[in-house]
Amino acid sequence: MSVLITGSMAYDTIMVFPDSFKNHIIPEKVHILNVCFLVPELRKEFGGCAGNIAYNLNMLGESSLPMATVGEDFKPYRKWLKKCGTNQQCIIEIDDTFTAQAYLTTDMDDNQIIAFHPGAMNHAHQNKITDSMDISLAIVAPDGKQAMIEHAEQLHERGTPFFFDPGQGLPMFNADELKRFITIADYLVVNDYESEMLSKNSGLSIDEIASMVDALIITRGAKGSEIYASGQKLDIPVAPISTAVDPTGCGDAFRAGLLYGVKHQLDWETSGRMAALLGAIKIEQHGTQNHQFSLDEFKSRYAKSFDHELTL
């Protein structure tokens, strides 16, 4: 059975600003902000959370099923997915649209400024999750608002456990909508900024949210992550890296590790450390789908990173 990944497929235009944004923004003048960042480095990459998560799961040897809507410009990405062996049966093309496009500028402090054109993603609710799908676990990742609502309800109705990953789509939802997601989701994953926004926008404390799901996972960048499960909080360390090259896509790699762990009924400490290692491997490479490893290489690096053997 496969892991269903509902979310965006996108083209990423990634630019690197060789300085810090804070050195070029005057706080008292943000009401008339007019800033140009010179970005000598630019790359175009395949991205989107559904594509990124599937890419990482594939390298772990896990069967994944990304579900997304794409535009008429998707041909190069489709060719790449075929090369990677990714199942494309739930990727549908919408006429007269562009595939979602993300324009990301990253500074030397790993801060990002992102402009995002949703394009065909706005039609993602046209994809339906049916009882005939051979899936045992899913994630509702950033996508069109209506799609995220409907896909969560469809998974709940068919009894398929799923992660809710609101990501940068979190501000789209009001308090009642967020509470509904939290109520029907089995697992919830956010970064530290999103966790504060989720608490504020839902009116629920972090402890209240954690009590409503089987596990709440909060990532904290270089500080590792926290997993609230079974009334306990686990502190998950980061995995050592050689050089931090590009943080784009690290969150998606991390989520792939969580999905693998839950699918294979691993304990949360192991799942969290697998997720951390995937994020570390990704951050050492440019782009979101350029890192590569074999399962044996992953297990070897896990043992070196955490002084513990990984049995899969």
C-alpha cells in the first residue's frame, strides 16, 4: 500500500542573496518598503511539497502516490518524475493554467522571502480521494484551500490516518477550520513559527493541540524538533552536516521521514531522527530534489549521526 501525498507540484526559482536581509531593511521605513536584492546565483528546480516528499520517500524505497493538479507547462517535470519512478496516476493537468511557481530568495542567515503563484493548484479540489485507492497513510500538505479541506474530510471518512501539514497555507484558515483539521487529523506537523500562528489563530494552546492528536511535531531548525505523543515530549536532535548549502525543501524531506516511520510502525524517536537525517542530507545540496543516497548509505549515516543502528 502507498503513502498518499496531497499537495503542490511546483517549479522553484531559487535565488541566493549573499548578505543578510536585515542589513538592507530599515525597520522604521517598512511602510514604504522599496528594496532590491542583487542575486548573482539563480537556479530553476523541480519542487512543490508533494513532489519533494515523494522524492524522498522513493529513495527510502517507500511506495508513494502524489496527488496534485498541474498546468500545461508540466512536461519537463513529468519527464523527471518518470525518471525517478514516481507514480503519476493522481497528477492531473488543468487546461489554460501554469503549474504552481515559487520564487524564493534566501539570505546568508537562511531567511527566505517567497513569492508564490498557485496556478493549477487552485483546482486541486478536482482530485478526489476514493475508497478504491490502495493507501494506508496520507499527508495533507500545502495546496489549494478547498482541496486541503476536502481531502482531509475524505481521508477522515474512509478511515485513513493522516498528517495535517498546513505550512505556509496556514493563514488561509479561520479558527473553526483549523479546529476541524486538528480534530480529524491523526498527526500534526508544523515549524516553530507556524506552531505559534496555529495556536493564536485556533485559540488553542500547544498543550491542548497536542492532546487532540496522536502526535504533534514541531520543527525548530538548527535546534532540532519536538514530538508530543502519549503525554510526553521528545526532543529530537539535528543530524550533523558537512556544509549547509540550501534550506529549501528541508521541511519536506523531514516530513518524508515521519511518514516512513509511521507507515512502518517505528517508535517516534527513531522516526524523528530519520526525519532529521533526511533534512540534513537535503540541506547539503542545492534545490529540493538533487540529493541522492542508497538505503544502505542512509542506514550507515544514521548510525554515525546518532550512535545507534537503524533496522528497517
